[in-house]
Amino acid sequence: MSKIACVMTNMFEDSEYTSPLEAFKKDGHKVTVIGDEKGKEITGKNGEAKAETDLGIADASPEDYDALFIPGGFSPDMLRADERFVEFSKHFMLKEKPVFAICHGPQLLITADVLRGRKLTGFKSILMDLRHAGANVYDEEVVVCDNLVTSRTPHDLEAFNRESLAQLN
């Protein structure tokens, strides 16, 4: 069983949280939702999913987790404005722990400046940003580059979940 840190705030892409969460739990992994403060209810951008933060970022230590999960939507763009989330995310890339980022999720990694030379994908509107960050960008349903798993949209969730789980087993 792996301990997975999920960083997110309001306006996350509903299915990009709920589908991997279900896959991780079904496979026996524990997911901890980390937001700006503990016990806060956050809502997906489509209003279909809600989550309560298990931990606030001020009390979260990346050393306590085996992997990082970054759902898409507008959440990653908001999180990247907070240096605590940037540094938290950077730890996983530097320590080569599994990182799962879908859709706009890689935006947090752009700000962490950890994508130079990495292969990945993301939502169409951030592909140029990924290139400017030094990434090698592919338009594929899922791209795996060592410890990093990325996908483009909710349509890619089956492949994203499969490859994310493969990193944990």
C-alpha cells in the first residue's frame, strides 16, 4: 500500500479527481487530500464532486508520502501561486517518487521548474507553457517518463489510471 498525497483546491476537474481516487483506493492505496487548510470542503469546477481536505499544506511533509497526485482543472493554476505547494511538489520530482499529473496538473510542476528534458503531455492550452519549461511534449493519451505519468483530459483517464497504478506496484 502506498501513501499518496493529492494536492488540490476548489475548481479541480471533478472526474480527474474521482476516477483516479477510486482506482487508487480499489488497489489498496491511501490518498490524503492536502489543501490550504485542514477540514475545508472543496468543490470541483463542474459541481459534481466535493472533497474535504485531510491536511493543510502547512502541516504536510512530502517525506510522509510515496507518491504525488495532481488533478487538473483550475486548481493547479491556483496552487502554483503558493510557494508551499510548489516546494511540496518539487520534492517528489527531485526524489524521483511517482508523480501523477493530468490535464492542467503539470502547471504546478512548471512553476517548480522540474520539467526540463522530461517527456510529458497535458491539456492543449498548456502545451506551449510545457515547451517553454523545457519539456518534450507529446499529444498522447498518457506519457510515462521515469517517475512522471501525465495525461491530457478526462477522456484519457483509463490510460492515466492504468499507468499510475503501474508506478505503485
